[in-house]
Amino acid sequence: MTVPHASDLDDAFLAIVRDWSAGGVGCDEERFDGLALATFAYQRAHNAPYARYAETLGYDRDRMPTSWRDVPAVPSSAFKDATLATFDILGAELEFHTSGTTAESAGKHFIERAALYDAALLAGFDRFMLPDRPKLRYLNLVPNPRRHPHSSLGYMMGHVSVLRGDGKATYALEDGVVDVAVFSRALASACADGQAVCIAGTAFAFVALLEALEAEGTTFAAPSGSRIMETGGFKGRVRAIERDELYTRLEASLGITRRDIVAEYGMTELVSQFYDSPESRDADVRVKVAPPWLRTLVVDERGNALPDGETGYLRHVDLGNRSSVLAVETEDRGYRAPGGGIVLLGRAIDAPARGCSLDAEDLRALAASALHG
Amino acid sequence: MRSPPRPFTANGVPGVRRVASAVADAARRWSDADFPPRVRATRAIRERTGYTEPVVDYALDALFGALDADAILATIASELGSLEALETFVARPGRPDVTYRGVEHVTIVSSDTTIGVALPALAFALCAGAHTIVKDRNDRLIASFAETLAQEQPELGERIEAIAWDGADDATSRSHLALADTVVAFGGSDALRELRAHLKADALFVPFGHRTSLGYVERESLVDGEMAREIARGIARDALLYDGDGCLSLHAAFVERGGGVDPHAFARIARDAFDEAAFEFPAGYETDAGLEAYRRSASFRAAQGRGAAFAGSMAPHLVAYDAPQDEPPPLVRRTLALYPGDGPDDALAFVRRHALPLEAIAFGTDVARADLAAFARASGASRLARLGTLQRPPLAGEHGGYGRILPFVRAIYRA
């Protein structure tokens, strides 16, 4: 295969996004396959660390994958161990860091063209969070992107707040701590204005918010049309509660119904995001769906694809990752839902260790307590 | 001439020698792999843990082989000054006369432990004369051993209650905790906090939290290939024996530069040793997600020219060489990270950086080096051992840094 040009790949990707945003299918299997294989060929030629790894998996100039399912995936940790970019990172328009205990241990995702990220982000957010196209007020329990430019979640909500918001966005999270007073003032103001809100934050931030509101005895009745975007698990945090309990308490404290609480699933290492499918939001088991340029294989421990319905590990193939690595292997567990989409389960690495063994969660808790004195 | 020990103390508790003797006799019966209760327990432990038969056999041999009357009595005599101190006042140089009274009630929560780790605590609690409740696992190992003890000495059986444990939130469990003068508990931080909250105010709590162990291969133990192979065999045993479970399993080891065998070459030797040890102690499963995830990361780094990933050819295990030291060790089953280092300062920095709670450090030799001794003291570990012996802690050692019988007695001094 001849190595395609970046601009051709980007044009093809943006065309898929436009098509889907306009109500089309975006891309079928053949179109996805074609762009995935072309993108791999491009990345093999321009991303040396990825090419070296692919070679150890048996893919080189003489042997290329024949389907998107065969595209070699890097472990998500690879973003910590190497610079996975197809371009000179001095020219990166976006640079996102994973959460690490120190700057040097964080993974870095360099993105050459913000336009690809923005297009994928807005198309997915519009479809799954704003199908009714409202102009919401954004109350963000995420890092402020002006102060934390390397937070992908901060960038995402900053971008959405500017382009889809009413111009009065609030950030109520600083250094990982929820500013409950700032949040409460902003939500009270929105209630007084009758302005529907979108409250976005991590599950952990919501738990902190709820604990404070419940301790004060404060409740809100968010204006009709309000919604919540909850993202992320409790990774690296000491306290965890069940998601069902979280949503019950959010309903009670904020007056936003469970149906209007949408869990987003994204990774710093990916350009595109998953959301709870609208059809599953009333169900016991929520199904995550993604735009058609992001596909997921469920694989076993050794990376072999599993049949539909079997639980395994999620390997994502994101055509938006043109300037880094197309396929990323995660430690997230899940299975393919019968009607399409995936059901997300816990992380394998966080399974509790047996006996008196130390496990990863123990270590995070110990490190956290050491940090906080 | 000293009078022989009384068979019973004034309050009807069997004397310490009789208890130690009964424990040792029961343990001797359990040391026989064909002893029917052991056969049944082996089956139940295998079902609970998924370990293969050689692993369970090794564990039970080590456990019961250590419960020796002389070792029990020597430990008590060492900690209390003499055995007689359990029955009468004894003189101490420079301090008031003392006697030790066993506490009334001991509760041992063993539900989150590997195989039989509650047994030594039970043996010493009985030696102190305490009525002991043991929260057992569903393999009923403690309950079965208690039945054997009762056969050896019926009055001892009356002092043990081995019961199933459903957590601290049922009324019976709470009452067992609230009654106890001493509670010995094995578990994670959250479980220990919860248990502690249920104790009476003046109860003594002896927590055994989740911990790990570290290997340190000093250059003196890498003089030549033969020595390196011996050390590697020890590391492999310590890492693979219980599938990497438990606080005495190795997940990380530092290898000093400057020996006759360099760290990278040692990692290759360790790979072979792991393959050999996997035959002796096979895994009870075909693959492990944590191991595979770590292997992929290590393989990616190796493809970039950093380190190496040596995976088992026939069995699930992994030796990862030169993993980043700013990342925590791989706390996943049958996986060991070998870190090259210039000295114990590197290892200590690693321990501190990741706030690793260490149970033990295992060295290659007994070499006397001041820097190694300083490292060991600063590391927080409560035991130093030779590589290859980690999984056989001596009964007379202070597990977790605590005395063996001291938690179960209270001193009475005369002054």
C-alpha cells in the first residue's frame, strides 16, 4: 500500500463526521476498513515507536493488516513510554495528559490538528447530549481549560461551553477540589433565570459535591431541560460508591432525573467519546455507543477477539487518532451488547488482590494519604 | 531443682507446655498429606483459592511443620523472659518482678488471608490461656485443625470457636469483636478500619494490612553464573509459589550493577528459573489479565529498546526487566519487575516514592554491608530473609513486627 498523505486522511475523516452529523450513516464497514488500513499505513511510516511495536507483533512493510480488526493496538500505557505522534510535536495544536502522580509519569497525547478533535467531539456531544439542540448553561466540575490546558476533559467542556452554551459557564473545580459555594451560586442563579443547565463532572467530583450539599441540607430543582454528563470512574481515589446510588442522590439533590444523567466514557488517548445510548437510559444496564468512526473490539487477555456477548477487554479503533495511534488496548472490561454498543464493566487491573497482598487500589490509597500528609 | 510444669493453672487453663505439646501433636498429624482432615481441607482450599495441589501441599507442610513445641516455647520464653512468668512472678534485672496474665477473649479475623495464616496466632493465644474465636474461611481449615486439637486435648477444644465470617456488620460478629480483649485481623485498610470501630475501647488491635515484599540482589551474590542461577531459583520460588498472592510474594527486585553477572544477564537467568519453578509450582489458571496488560506494556518498551519482557513459554508468568521506576511495581499475579540499580539508595527511593508497605526484604546472601543494613532499617520491613525462603517465615519471628504471645497477655508488675 502506498503511504497516503495526512491531508487526504483528514479530509476523509471529516467527510465521515459531516455525513453522520447530517443524518447519514457516516461510514459502513468497507469505508471504515479502508480508512483504518490507510491510516495504519500512514502511521507505520510516520510514527517510529508504533512501527517498531507493530513489527514485534508481525506487521511490517511486507505484512500489513487486512482488516481494521487486525490493526495492532498499543497498550494505553504506551502513551507514557514513548512519544506516539506522526508529526513534530512542536507543531501540536493540542496536547493532553493522562492523570499521573507526577508530570513525568503522565501519558501524553499530541494531536496535530485541533479541527479533527473538535469535529469529533461536537458531533458526538450534539448527537448524544444535545439531541434537542438547547442552549444550556454549563456548570463544569472539571478543570478549567484556561488553567489546565492539558486536561482533555477540561478542553472538551470548555469547547462545548463556548460553542453550545449561553455564555455564562462556570468552573467549580480547582486542584481537584469542588468549590461548592461557587457551584451553588451558579446553579441558584440558573434556577432564578429559568435557564436549563448541563452539569459536567467526574463521578468523584459529584460524590464530593453531594456530600457537601447533603451536609448543608441544600437541594435544588434544576430547570426543565437540565442534564448531567458524568464521566470517569473513581480511579485513583479512595472513596467509591455504586453508580446507581450516585444517580439516586443526584436526582434528590439537584432535581435532575436519572434519564437526564448521561455517562460519557472517554480516554485521553482517544479523540472520540462514547455515551450512554438514549434507549438504555431507563434500563438497568446502560449501553455505551459511539459515533461510527470509533469502533471497539472485545478481546481476551491475549488479545484474541471474542464473540458478541462475551466479556473481555476493550480495544478501541478511533479513526480520529490519525496523528497518534489508531488502535488502543485498554484494561477496561466489557462486552458487546446484543443491539450494538458496549456494556462497560470495571477495570481488570483494579480487581482486588487476594489474601494479604497489596493491590493497585491499596497503593493508590497509600500514595494519596502520603501526599495529603 | 525446678518443679515440673503444672498440667493446669489455678484457673483451670492448661499449662503452656501442655498447650504447646497439644498444638505440636495436632500439627504433626496434619503434616501427613494422607491425614483425612488434611485431604479434605486440601480439596476445599484448592476450590477456594484455585491453587494447584503442589502449592497447597507446600503451604500446609510449611504451616504445620513450623508448629513445633520447642519453637513455640522458646518464643514465649524469649518474649516474656521465661515460661514461668505465665504462672508466677519472676525477677527481672533492673525492673520490677513481673507475671503475665493471659487475656480472657481473643478474636482472630482470618477471612482475608492466604492459607492458614491465623494458625500461629491461634496457637499463641491458646498458650496464653485465652478463649479464642477464629473467623474462619469457607475451607474450614482452622475449624478442622481445632477438631484435631480437641482430640489431643478436649479442654483445649472448648477454648476455641471457629465460625464462619460474614463481615463485621452482623450482630454476632459485632458481639465477638466487642467482647474481645485482643483482636488480630488480616485484611485491607477499609476492612481493618471497620473492624477497629467495633472494638471495646481498651481492646488491643493487631492489624495485618495488605503488604508486599521486595527482593534485593546485591553484587556479592552475582559473582558468577552458578551463583546467579541459585539466586534466580530463589527469586522464582518467592514470586511464583502462591501465584504471587500474599504479602510475602515478590513483585519487585533490585539487581545491583557491578557483580560478575550484570542485571540484564541476570534477568535472562531469572527467565529460565521461572520456567523451571513453574513446573514445580504450576499456576492454577491459564492466563491473567493483569499479567498480560503488564506484559504488553513491557513489550512496548522493549520494542523501543528499553528493558525486556520475558514471558513464560508454557505457563503464565512474566519477568519484566528495567521497568520505569517512577511507576509502581506490578502488583499482579506471577509477575516480577527486575530493576537494575547502583545500590540500596535506589531501592529505598523506589520504596518511598511509591509508599510501599513492606513486609519483608529478601537478599541474595548474608553479606554484612552497612549500606544494606541501613536500607533494611529504613525500608519499614519487619523481616529480612534470604531469597528463596520468603514463603517460609519462622514461627519464632515477629510476624508484622509484633510479638507472638505479647498481644495475648497483660503484664502485672510488683513494685
